[in-house]
Amino acid sequence: MAANEEEEGTSPLLSKEEERRHHPGCPGCDHDRRKDLQTGLPYKEFSYVWMICLTTALPISSLFPFLYFMIRDLHVAKRTEDIGFYAGFVGASFMFGRCLTSTLWGIAADRIGRKPVVVFGILSVVIFNTLFGLSVTYWMAIATRFLLGALNGLLGPMKAYAIEVCRPEHEPLALSLVSTAWGIGLIIGPALGGYLALPAEKYPNIFSPDSLFGRFPYFLPCLCTSVFAAIVLISCIWMPETLHKHKVSDDGNQSVEALEAHLIDPKEEVGQSNSSNTKKSLFKNWPLMSSIIVYCVFSFHDMAYTEVFSLWAESDRKYGGLSLSSEDVGQTLAITGASLLVYQLFMYPSIIKVLGPIKSSQIAAVLCIPILFAYPYMTYLSGPGLSIVLNIASVIKNNLGVTIITGTFILQNNAVPQNQRGAANGLAMTGMSFFKAIAPAGAGIVFSWAQKRQHAFFFPGDQMVFFLLNIIELLGLVLTFRPFLAVPEQYERN
């Protein structure tokens, strides 16, 4: 009955005003109509959000457990101390590619639809993540990671899609699916990379050295990710489109051209100061811009820390590392990812309710500093003691990092009206991707340099690496205070 009513264009559950806003043949209007008639959660659409965001997370998180060994086996580093230098550029190439194209993919999603951009992005994961696992030269690894980042425009459109597929009361749950999928990616990805890399060495009874996986020792974890992405790609055939294909009216949403104008035009609209539709230029919105800058600084720190952690844990003890295997690092990162999932779902909401996003971020930044200072002294531990201490430190450090990043994300989304959040998130993602692009390269260079000064008087070896990470953390902490950070009115007391 409901289906017939939809086809006829009338429904007793929709008001005349709602009926007037629906345009025949428009996929966005058709989906809004179904959404207006829906009373429960849109499980199908939420499953797409979750699976696609997980597809984005896996190629990033699965890399770090085996990157050190991959660079070693590509024989690009003449000395062991130089492995970190070259590994940094592989980690940076993905983010650099994403930085260059994030805004363009966001504009494309607003013009041609969410679904085409998502389908193309998943297809790029299938192709270039597979080619990365088959890399036989250093430059092939760099090129495939760069193209994987540049052609993968999934995250920005999916944040918009998550809100568009549900009713307003379900929007917080929709957005939480994005971060939850990332948390699960931090569990599955490192486990894939840690346990499936070098299979001929780890599982000689199953994989022969002369087999495909023996000749390409890092192909198996990449293949698993690509197969999952291929399954998601096929399922996207039934993914509903949410973009409106008609001229947008003044009573609801703004047009794509107006949205782009707010992003690039430094002037506010003239002659509309008394209009309810007046929008402030994003670049003149200091609460937004200051929160984006803080977000970028802490994103730079987190990416540099992620790069350094794996390189440091897997490097030899004579160079200040822990001499751990890719399995050990993958297990640690998987445990950390599981803790992030539990923390985000059950602990963080209570913390943010009591402290607010600003104070919780400041406290987390302060607590990160002594933890980072303690890392170099773990080289004096071994056996189960080292494993326990390393896992505890990693869990605490990463959960504190999530507290900071999520706090800045809340500030960004409350610094702009709802009809500017898409552009604001796109701008934040571009800046974040740029900083995350230079972080691995910078961290790799510093790590390689630090390993050559093991007997220096001032912060020798790995102590210098974690000292510099703390300097960045301290800078981010300072920027969370006035007068730099301007906050939305609802957080003035926090």
C-alpha cells in the first residue's frame, strides 16, 4: 500500500508542504520521501556507511605493521638506519594524494552524486591496493599509494551521506558509525598486516617460497583488503542516491554554486545582512578556522606518532628500538584498536558530557606528554613485561589522541550552521590530509637521523624522536587556549 502511494505521489503521512518539496524523478527527493515515511533506523543505509568507511580505513591501517620490512626487502636503503627515511615517504604519499583531491571529490559528489564518487573510490581501492602489494620497486610502492589516496574520495562524501540517509534524531548515531568503522579498521587492518605479511616465512607448510605469496611477501594482506573492497563495490549497486537533481529552492537547501562561493569567496554576501539565509564566509569564521588549525596540528602529531611507533618497535635494539616482529606490532595495534572502539562507544560520551570538548582535549594533551617521554625507556624491558607495558602505553596514548581529535571535530561542526557543515568538513579534511602527508615523511627523516646519533649528549637516539613529538603535542595544547581558540557560544563555559 505504501509503495503504491509513493508511486502515485500522495501519502496521508506527508503534509502538503512536504509533498510540494518532492520532485518526480529526483533520486534525492525519492529518498527523502522514503525517509519521511520511515519510523525506525535505516539499517540498510547505515550498513553502507559502515562498510564503505571500513573500506577506507583498511588500506591505511594495514600498512604499518609490515612497512619497515617491505622497505628493507626493496633494497632501497643502503643502511639499516636509512629504512625509516624511505618508509616515511611511502606513508606520506597516500595522504599527499588525498590532500590534492579531497576538495575536488567533495565538489564532484555535490554535482554528480554521492554514489558515483563512492563507486569510483572503492574501485580505486581494489586496483591500487592490489598493485601496492605487488610492488617490486620502491617507486612502484610510492606511485600506487599516491594514486590510492588521490582517487579515493570516500571519506568526505560519506560524512555527508551518513546524515542524509536518516532522520534528524538519528544523525548522531549515523556520524558515530563513521568513527566506529575507523576503530574497527584499526583492529582488523593491523592484524591483517601483521599476521599475513611474509606468509612463506611464517607459514612454510602452507605457502611455498616459490608461490605467488612467496615471491610477493606483502601481497596477501593487500589482497584480503582488496577482496573485501570488491564485495562492497558489488553491493553498492543497490546503494540509494541522496543528491537532489533539481534546482534547489530558497526554503531549504542551498545550491552547489552557493556552497562553493562560501568556501572560496572571502567576502560576505552584501545586502542580505537581515536575511535568515545569510551565510558567513568560512575563512572569516574564526571559531571554525582556529579549531581546524588545532585539528591539523594534532592530526600531524598522531600521524607522525603512528609512523614512528612501528619503525621504532621493529628496529634493532642497537639502534634504540625494541626488535619486535610485524606480528608483535600488529597485535599491539589490534589491541589498541579494540580499546578505541570500546572507549568511543562507552566512555567518551560520558567524559564529553562532564568536561566538554575543550577541557577534555586539554587534559588529554597534558597526559600524553609524560607517556611519550616514557617510551624510550621501554628498551630496558623484555619478555612479557615489555609486552604488557607497551600495550598499556599504546592504549592510553591512542585513546587520549581520539579524545583530542573528536573534541576539535565537535567544535568545527558547531562553529557553522548546518547548511555549511559539508563545506567546513571538506576544508578541514583538506588541511588534515596535507599535514598527514608531511607527517610520515618528516617522521621518517627524523627517525633515520636520530638512529645515527645513539651516543649524543642531548636526547640521544630515540629519545630525540619522542622529545620532538612532545614539542608538537605541547604546541597543540597551547593553541587550545584563548586568545587563539575561539569557541562556539554553547562551549564558552567549558
